Amino acid sequence: MYALLTETAEITPMNETAASPRPASNATLIEWSDDLSVGIQEIDDQHQFLVDLLNKLHRAIHQRQGKAAAQAILTELVDYTKIHFAVEESLMRILGYPAYDDHKQQHDHLVDEIHDLQEKLESGKKSITFELLHFLRIWLTKHIMEEDQQYGPFFLSRGAVATSEKKSIAGRLWSSLFG
């Protein structure tokens, strides 16, 4: 267990003993695997990018890159998540996905939680912690495996293309906006 990320980017191990050393600084929070695939490359590419951003945030905290660096990565993660949710929700509406309302409600709930968290981070009432990373890791993997994988077969049955040679729409949008 680790204490909060402080202004000086110190991450203080709590109750650390020789038997429970701090994980290596290059530890990966989430490993992408086919278990996380929804069977549609466009969405899988976006999910992989989200996993990469979570791992980037994890490394920033482990490497003590500082509060500002961690907050910048969290902002990038939030912004990309919004684009990803918009793509998913658009496909759901276009293809008539029957569980759209429930799925969108889950997306909206996470966005609300993250906005609340960002306000607390900016005001100094909260810090980025490994517990936050754990929450985001669990939410993302559980959401993909329990919710998103349900729409994959539905989208494919409605004519969605499983693979494409073109760069993902979210990737193109992200590149045009951020670089």
C-alpha cells in the first residue's frame, strides 16, 4: 500500500518491510490480451490506447515524475476516454444496440466520478494514488470484459467490420487535436 502523491512527487510506502518491497518502477498495471478484445479492431485499438495511458500514469507515479506530470497524464486519459465513449455510444445508437441506455449510464457515471476527482486534485483535497490507479484498472478491465464484450457480437451481426487497414477514427481525431 502506498501513501498519497505529494506536491514534491514523493510516494511514501506505508508499512513497507523487507518482505513487501515496492514494485519495480517499470511495472505494468495492465497487460493487453485477447481476453480484453471485443472482436472489433476499431474499439480494441481504442481500448489498447486507454490501457497504454493507464500504464503511462502508473509509470509516472512509480518514477516520481511529479504531481503535474501525473495530472497531465490523467487529463489525457480523461479526454481520450470521452472520445472513446462518444465513438462507442454513436455506434450503439446507429446500430440500435438494445442495452444502449444502461451502457451510456455507466459511461456517464464514470465521467462524473472522474470530473469530481479532477476538481479535488486541482483544489489539493485529493492526490493521485496507487489506489486510484487500482480503481481505474478494475473499472476498465471489468467494463470491457463484462459490458463491452456483449456488444461486439451484436455490432458484427449488424455489419460492423472486424478489422480495418485504416487508422481508427478516434486515433485520427486524437492526432488532429493533440498531435
